[in-house]
Amino acid sequence: MPYVNIKVTKRGEITSEQKAKLIKGATQLLVDVLNRNPESTVVVIDEVETDNWGMGGESITVRQSKGK
Amino acid sequence: MPYVNIKVTKRGEITSEQKAKLIKGATQLLVDVLNRNPESTVVVIDEVETDNWGMGGESITVRQSKGK
Amino acid sequence: MPYVNIKVTKRGEITSEQKAKLIKGATQLLVDVLNRNPESTVVVIDEVETDNWGMGGESITVRQSKGK
Amino acid sequence: MPYVNIKVTKRGEITSEQKAKLIKGATQLLVDVLNRNPESTVVVIDEVETDNWGMGGESITVRQSKGK
Amino acid sequence: MPYVNIKVTKRGEITSEQKAKLIKGATQLLVDVLNRNPESTVVVIDEVETDNWGMGGESITVRQSKGK
Amino acid sequence: MPYVNIKVTKRGEITSEQKAKLIKGATQLLVDVLNRNPESTVVVIDEVETDNWGMGGESITVRQSKGK
């Protein structure tokens, strides 16, 4: 019955194929490590604007402009 | 003081009227079961693209195309 | 495929019966309003210490001591 | 290593400068109170439509129309 | 800069070794699929009591007693 | 109407006084930057075991044992 929430910044387009790989991979991880039922494993992906994500006290927009 | 977060996939439009019913119903549920103050109950609804939601290791987009 | 997260402060014990009513009620709400499949609706309840929940800039512990 | 998630309703535009202040301020708060490393502090801001946020059993859209 | 939250029900003990595998696997998944920096990838695991998790309108405690 | 969720690892005890400062500071930040109503601002603090928090593909427990 696991629930996995993956939050990533929008940097270029994240394709449907990449999202499918994240869903498949996260579900398989819970099978491999904890033997949980894949049928009832839920994965939700959130794409976040770089202005709305901060690290080190700065937005990712600013960090990228500085080459961090 | 409860906080309720409802995440649903976007399948057709979810109308303002439906959202109002979700907010009213979730708030009332906390009153009925736990006698919590409705004035300080917060409800947040997130609408998620079907590509970004997975179950059984597949996106909802793919599952719908298979008639699941 | 909805996911509902209910966060409530711990004020006295929340019984297994009350939790069951929250799960049943939240699941039914999504059926009634959006016609979503109850079998794949997930509900997660988080119980939070009153020291760890704030409103109006004060913890619930402090608010309760003031009769708010 | 803190993680801070700030959810706010969209009421007018929230500018990049305001988001930068939220990120800087939340990160500094964790330094000041708990002496946590700002470099590994993550802040994520979610902007929520007023139809999708409820309080007191009503959406913020409705509350604003009533002058609440 | 991804953030991954894994919620699982407590069914028997989840060992430190299993948690380490979840952290390593989720971080590697983001590297493999989206080429994100593992150093700034955060993983948080929440263990949830079976009374506090519902599916199909019932708690996991009840579902397990029915052999679901 | 903002909602702020602060997740921190448990490293030593986090006192009620420190939690009160986090609640007050986060609420004031939303007043200062976005002029939001402090009375309806909710803050929830989650304390997470160091085994359950990962960064750089390792748990905080392991990172601390390596002096990171």
C-alpha cells in the first residue's frame, strides 16, 4: 500500500516516457526492498517551477544563473 | 484545527461546484467524527495530470488507454 | 485513484473506530462528488502533537491553555 | 537538512522577489532556531487556486466574495 | 534537487538496512531517469500505523484481518 | 490562509520553546512578505528519525557517523 511523492524542479520538459520510468522504478523499489504489492502502490509526481524551489536560501532560478 | 489534502487526477474538468462539495464534505466529516471546529479546518485540493499519477507501476494515462 | 491526507492534532485518544469512520467517510465523499473508484482511494491519517501545530502564530498547546 | 513546504492561495501575482524572500526567510529561521545547515535546507512553494482551498467549509473564492 | 517522500504502513519492523536501500534506490532512480544531482536529493520515509491507512474505505488493520 | 509544513530530523530534543519560535517565525514571514492573515496561518512541524531521512543517497544516521 505504499505512497510515493516525487517532487522535481521543471528544468526543460519532463517527458511522458520519463514519468513512466519514475513510476515503474519507484513501484519496483518498494517491491524489491519491502515486498509491497505493486498493484496498490501509488506514485504522484509534482513538477515545481525553479522560482518556487529554494536551496541554500536561494531559488533554483538564481542558483542556475550562478552556475550552481 | 484539521488539515485535509485531497489529491485527484484530472479526468475531465472538476467544477467549482464539485470542489465546493469536497470542501464542505471534508470539513463536515471532521465535525461529525472528531467534533473539530469547522472554522479552523483547512482543505486543499490538488489536481494531478494523469501522466503524473501512477498505480500498479503504470501511469493513469496508460491504464485508461487499457480500460483499467 | 484519489489520495486523501487528514492531519489532526492529538487531543485525547483518537480511537480505531473514529479512524475507521474518517477513512470510510473520506472515501465515500470522493465517490459521491467525483464518482471515483473507492477500491483505489487511499486515506492516510496523521496525528500531530499539539506542540507541533501552530495557528495564529501560537502552538495549539498554548492556545488551549488560553481557552482558544 | 530541513524541508519546508509553504502553500499559499494565489491572490494576485506572487512575484519572483517575494518568493525569494520566502525562501531566504524560511531558511534563516531554521538556522536561527535550530542551527541547521542552510546549504541543505530545501524550501518548496505551492501556489493554490482559491477554488481549491477551503476554510470554514467554504472555498476562499466564496469567502472573498463575502468579504471574509 | 529532487525531494522524494515514501509513505509505508508499519507491517513488522522496517530495518535500518531496508530504509538505507529505499534511500539509495530512490536517489539512484532520479539520477538514472532525470540526471538529477544525488548530493541534493532528499528522501523522507514515513511509517504509518495500519489503523491510520485506509484503502477501499477500510483501514489496513481491517483489510489484513480479512486476508486482503 | 497559508499552510507551512516544516520537516526536520530529530537530532537531540527539539524543545517546546524552539517549536514555538518556528511557529511564530514562519507565521510572521508570511505576514511580512505576502501580508497574509496570521490568524488563519497554520504551521505543522514533523520530526523525522535520522534513519528515515536521506541525502546524497545515504541516511542522515550514516552521514553523521562519517562527520558529514
